[in-house]
Amino acid sequence: MSIDLILAGCGNMGYAMLAGWVKAGRIPAARVAVVEPNESLRTRAQALGVSVHADASDIPADCQPKLVIFAVKPQVMKDVVPAYKHFVEAGAAALSIAAGTPIAVFEDLLGSDAAVIRCMPNTPAAIGKGMLVLFSNANVTDEQDSFVRDLLSANGAVATIETEELMDAVTAVSGSGPAYIFHFIEALTAAAETAGLPSDVAKLLAMQTVYGAGALAADSEEEPGKLRENVTSPKGTTAAALDVLMGGDRLKTLLVEAVDAAKKRSIELRD
């Protein structure tokens, strides 16, 4: 069996990321092995053309993958990881997408010489529009880092942090961030309905405005602040609304408080 990648766990996030890699041509489906105890999830993964297995022991021991990815819940990680130790000892890097599980846990389970990468994705990774943040231990080689970055770029933008402690801030901003934006869409929809628009039109206006503004900010060479200024005519309608949102740094202060609360909770869960 010639395998470059083993994916341990193929729930919604694992499957979405895998589908992105295969469809974007980042890795041939035939060179991926999925280990998933749930039969229906195995069947779903198999439709992508990958090989599927109910247990890690089903994969030949002499298989030499480049990467083993752990996409299981944090609470079962210590039960799952040891079965893949021989692959890591043979040269595979280990990549975790589990929130709140520090690299030290994997070093304890796989050995202090293990090459371990921790990734915090967010839900838009399911449609190739995600934010994926990486932290690697000192054992990860340039070749392994390049392989992982190329793979994950099919799911969205990839960034690196220099200290693992920053993962709590990453979790608070991009990990939890989509929920903040979804709530903003809900709030803008409600405001549109209050202004007299029918609910279906209000929802469309709110969603498309957020989507379009985000896309424009991503594509533009100008900073978001400049883009805001470009939309804002002196004493116009936008200026009137921004006086409410920006007066006394109202919205900024609220978001700083929200991110700080999420970061503190992330630290509590980690500890």
C-alpha cells in the first residue's frame, strides 16, 4: 500500500478538509487512507476515492506515510494517537486539528522526537474559505512544513504563529470568529426588518453585504479603514450610522471584550 497521508477521524471537519485536498488536486485520493470507526462516515469518505479502514491496525505496518492527521475529539485523543506511533517513528509528521490539545500531549504519546504540528482551522475551511493557523515543534522539517502548507492551502489561508500560547488568541479570533459574523448577519437582518424590509429581502441584503464587503477587503490593496472612508460621505447616511457604531469606540470595545472573553475561556479549557 502506497500511502502519503493517513487521516484518523473523518467527521464533518475532517471530511470537509479531505474533500478540499482531493478536489483541488493537492493529493491523489489513492494515496490517502482514512481510519474511521463509524460505517456511514467511512462510506462517505470512500466516495472520494480514498481507502477506508475501521481501525488503525488495518493499515499495513510497513506503510510509510508523510503525514498522520488527527481529526478526532480532544477527549479521545489519548486513546487514538498511540496506534499511529510506529508511523511517526518511521518519519511521518503528526498534525492535529483538535482544539485545546497542546503539542506536549502528542510528544508524550508519540515520543519527544516526534514532528508535531498543531492546526486551528475554522468552519469556512469546509468551502475552501477558511483560516488555518499552524504551530510546529522544533522537530518539523522544512519539507514536512511545505507539504502541510500546500495541503491546507486548499482549505483557505494559512498562517503561522511563533509561540503556542498564541493559539488561545487564534481560537478567540478566527476559530470562534465565524460565529461572531453569523450573529452580525442576524443582527443586521433584524435591523433591516425593523427598518421596514420584508424578512427574505432583509436576510439577503445582510448576507450579501457582509459577503461582498469581506471579498472586497480581501481583494483590495487598500486597508479596511480606507475602504470604510471611501464609502463614507461627510454628513451622509453612512457617516450617521458610523457615528453610532464608532462613537466612543463602541463596536471596537465590544469586540475587544468578546475576544478577551473567548481567549480566557480557551485558557481555562486548556488548563
